[in-house]
Amino acid sequence: MNSYHGEFFWLLAMQALAYTNAMNIATPIDAKSPKLDSKIGHTACPHDCPSTCALEVEISEDGRIGRVRGAGDHSYTSGVICAKVARYAERLYHPDRLMHPLRRAGPKGAGQWQQISWDDALDEIAEAFIKAEARDGSEAVWPYFYAGTMGWVQRDSIDRLRHAKRYSGFFSSICTNPAWTGFTMATGVLRGPDPREMGRTDCVVIWGTNAVSTQVNVMTHAIRSRKERGAKIVVIDIYDNPTMKQADMALIVRPGTDAALACAVMHVAFRDGYADRDYMAKYADDPAGLEAHLKTRTPQWAAEITGISVEEIEAFARLVGTTKKTFFRLGYGFTRQRNGAVAMHAAASVATVLGSWQYEGGGAFHSNSDIFRMNNAELTGRSMKDADIRMLDQSQIGRVLTGDPVALRHRGPVTAMLIQNTNPANIAPEQRLVRRGFARDDLFVAVHEQFMTETAEIADIVLPATMFVEHDDIYRAGGQNHILLGPKLVEPPPTVRTNLFVIEELAKRLGVADRPGFGFTAREMVDRVLESSGLPGYDHFLEHKWFDRQPAFEEAHFLNGFAHPDGKFHFRPDWINQPAPNKPPTAIGALGPHGELPVFPDQVDVIEVADPEHPFRLATSPARNFLNSSFSETKTSRQKEGRPEVMINPVDAEANGIAHGELVRIGNSRGDLRIHARITIEVRPGVLIAEGLWPNKAHVDGEGINVLTGADPVAPYGGAAVHDNKVWLRKDTV
């Protein structure tokens, strides 16, 4: 038994649960008593995860953090967090952490650096921005950021500088858009039943998310229902991952076919009397039209598409059809296909056909992002935003930096960038274009980071950044229901600065420090956000730690009607005109092959369908010990993950003469790379899984898996289909 299993079985003993498979590398709050000479600080996990766990951090007398644990008195975190965050001290005190501003002293990417002062670094960034603006206009500067921290102040203040200076806009498409669009097409809003109801249900359907590896709290509550109520856990995914191993019913579908499964389940519901016709008559827009549409969407039809058997589809439909209190927990993974928005809409529709929303422990949940009603207008400088400034797509950074006229909105080049909280030289699609773009001699790049990431390596100026326990911020949790304070708990190294500091200092040098929103400390800005949102202030949160924003049952379950103007759940979405949380501006318009989207829930093959030249479908699923490109720098996470590998079914391995551990080459029209083979029955024939995200340099030839992923947008409102790739596979002969 390895250390993973040992730790988990100890946790199960604490919870008196009788399961035999390791659920997660997790740590309960009482896993280890704090040292006598330490105190406990309260904060929130800042990383790009829907759980936003409430944390308790041991702080020693000399001001260093020790063990990090989940807050036992937080009703969603419930004392359990992932092990990579539990060992955060390994990251905070990593010997390779950036500690000083650096100036490139040789060719781009050569690794030659000169240590400089903070004033010199900021002066040079401001000078480069001023030169770029004078030469090519303000849109030549592109501030680029994402979710390396989910704290509002440290993440979003860069937008205030953007708007004040009229720099190019940032369309943040890469992660959430297909999922959010599909869900709001159905409900009109991005919220749902209280996620804690997963602990009070009779059936939990975990659809398209490997919760054991990426959202441990989903499993905490699902297993509580199993233990206390005998609830069934159904898992729908594309390979036999750790969450599948916890399932009472495991359904492994072919990538990009989730909508077909949803349609067949609804077909059975209408056919066998599970459909709640009275509920739909009151709450849905066109149940009769949907029923007629689904007449031909039989289990036999879906079996051919999904690869699961008719018997499995019938059994799943019968289980959810006869279990009123079924909670559909809909993840992001299955929406990272070119038909992802359609898949999310179809999965949410199942709960409406069954009338599951009526019951505690029932309904469909994806994200609670719309319940928090927090006002970020001053924080992001919204009053200074100019609608005529172009918006550039985050996912298409490779195309932007290599001069693609469509990606540039038919305007001038980007010649200067400030990058915070993200690592596009590793995580962005179409990596060969990305690397080529960053290599341009006329492109100035400043990167504010915690480690020398692959994006920092090709920068002109690198600035060292604080970590979450070293600054103040406020967080809200999409996967749960709390606003959480993240106060500064320990002092940062004296030469390291916050994101907010960089934005404020650049504003001074660029002549906009007198504009609205500038001039406040992080704590003051937290207070201003909370006050403008009608919420208690910083001091209240410092005492109470979090604020529960969950709506009343009737609102959360849409018993007063759904959020569309007609009050109905929309089986017939308006794919082009419907509002959505991150709808592209009018100047961009609808994206992708939106004309092919269906009138009702349906399977639509706008995905990269395998063909004779590319007979395999590749998904780039998340690894347990990494979070995007974060934690890939820590020794323990790297040791536990081993090395970059591609999972191959034994049938495919034999057909291609590939042995376990051998190097193989996979590729498509975007590029190719070499990677080690992991032969396993955990994947279906015809499907390849590369868990990551590993740094490019960790791969054999220095090119990572995103060489193979595309940046063409998901219809109708954009997004990156990183799990939707047709590829060829060959035994390496080099």
C-alpha cells in the first residue's frame, strides 16, 4: 500500500466510512494537532478551483507557516482539503522561489539575468509601455492575466490600469465560457441548489469532473449521503479516473458525446413515465416539442455514439428516474469540447424533465457565481472602460502574437505586455504559435510571478510576487456559497511585492494614479468592494471568516420561476441572443460554428471527430497533484506524478506495437511531440489521456501537450476545447 492509500484509510477511519478505494489525497482538520508554540490563522485557498476551501494555517512564533488544514467549522470545506494545498509550506519556502526583480541580459529564453532594483524594473516597464503606445497606439499594450490567484484585489486590479490607459481588452475565454454559456442558456442565471445538499440526497450524479483529484469537497458531501442515506454515486466521464473508482455506477463515454447520453436518458424518462409533466407544464418552455424531438434519441441511438451499452443507459435512466432527490453535479471537463455548451445545456435539461429541482437534494448545479452580487466596478475601473477598445481573446494569444489579423481584430500589433497570475507559454493552446510569438524581438514582456515559469523565462523583466498568505484579499467560491476573507497572515520576503503594488506603481509612472480606484491599500480596497456590495466590512470578516450568500431554497431551486424573462427553463435556447456571464462584446459577436447548434438538446458533431489520418481522440485531463501549471514546481507533487505520460488502451498499444514505458509520438496538424506510453485499461480503445499540466521542459523534447490543442473558439460564446483533439499515434523510431 502506498502513502496515498495509508493517509486516506486513516481519514476513512476518522469518518467511520467503509470503502476500500483511495478517494483522495486529503487532510482532515484534526489530522495533526498544532504545535504548542504556534497559532492558527484563517484564510481561503486562492487557487483556480471551484471549492475555494476555508483554511486554517499553523503559524509559528518566528512567523513561518506550518501545516495547512481545512476549516472544520466551515460547512462546505468540512475539514478536508487536497494534499497539495495541505503541504503549502513546501511551495512558500521553495528554494527556487523568485526573490528579486530581474532584467534579461542575453537572448530571449537563454536564461541570462541581471538583478535590478524595483524602481529600475518598474521604470523600464513604464518606459516600454510608453514607447509602444507612442509607436502603435494604446492598444499595442496588452495586460494579460488569469486565475493564478482568485482573490479579487490581487487578480483584477490589472483591469483598472488597462481601462485607465485604454490598453487592449482581455476576453477571458479559456476556462469557463462553454460551461457557463450552456448552463445559463437553460436557467437564465449561474446558480443552483445549495451544493451542501449533496450531503442530503439519495443520488449524486458527478458529471464531467474528476472530483477526487480536483474538487475533493464534492466527494466529502457525496460520501456523507452514501453513508447516512444509502445514496448512490454515479460518475460520468471519459476514462476510469479516481472518481470513477468511487462510483456505484460508472459510465465511461467517448469524449464529446455527453449530450447523446443526456438525450437518451430524457427519451427513457418520457417513454417510461419518469418525466414530471406537471412540473414541466409550469416551469419549462416547450416540453411537448422536446418530447417529440427525443422520439428518435433512443438508448440504441446513444449507445452507438457514446460507446456505453444500451443496458447501462437504461439502468442510469431508471435510477435517476425513480430517485426524486437526484443531485446533478455538472463539472467543467465535459464542456471543454467544441460542443461543450450544448453538452452542458443537455445535462441540465435532464433535471428539468425529471422535475428534480423541486426537492431538497435535487436539481442541477454547476456554479454559484451569480449569487454573490459583489460590486467590482471601482476595483476594475469600469467607469473608465472604452467600448471602442478592441478585445483580444486570451485563448488565441498565439495567433495574436504572431500577427493573425482576425485575432488582432484587424488592428495593429501587440508590442508590450504585463502578465500576472498566468503562464501562457505552458497552458495556452497552439503552443508553437505561442512560443513563436513570445520570441519576437519587437515584443516587450514583463512577468510578475512566484517562480521562473516558462513564460517568465522568455520575458524581458521578471518581478517576484507574493503568495496568498502574504497579502490581503477577498474571495468568492463558485463551487460553494461563501464569500471568504484572505487576510495577510505572514510577512513576505522583503524583496517581494504584491500584484496591487505593481499596478499602483505603474499607474504613477504612467500618469493615471489620480484616476478612480487608485491609491488604496489592499485592505482598503477589500473594504470598498464589500461596502459597495452591501456586505459587512473587513473587520467583520476578520472575526467571522466568511459570509454565507446562499439564496433561500425557493430561489435556489427556481420554485419562483427560472431567471429568463418568461420564468421558464429553456429547452429551446437562443444560442445567439441570450445573455451569458461572459458573452463576447458586440464587436466580436457570436463565435465558432454557432449556426450548427441544435434547436433542442442534441448531439452535435462540431467536435474533432477521429478520422483515418487521426484515429485517436486526445484529452488533456488534470493531474491530481498539479493545478493547471501551479504546484508543478514543488518536489512532492512532481515525485507523486512521476513524468509526462499518455494513457493508451492495451488494444491500441498492441495494434501499434507499443510497450508500456516506451516513447511514442502523437501529433496532428498543429504539431507533434514525444511522450512515454502508459498502457492501461483505464482508457477506452481509440481514446488517449495525457494528465497534466506538466511544464513543456518536463517533456522529452521540451514541447508539452498544448502543442496539440486548438484555439478555435467553442460556439457560441467562445472557450478553449482543450479536451477535444484528434491525433495520430505512432511508436517512436528516433
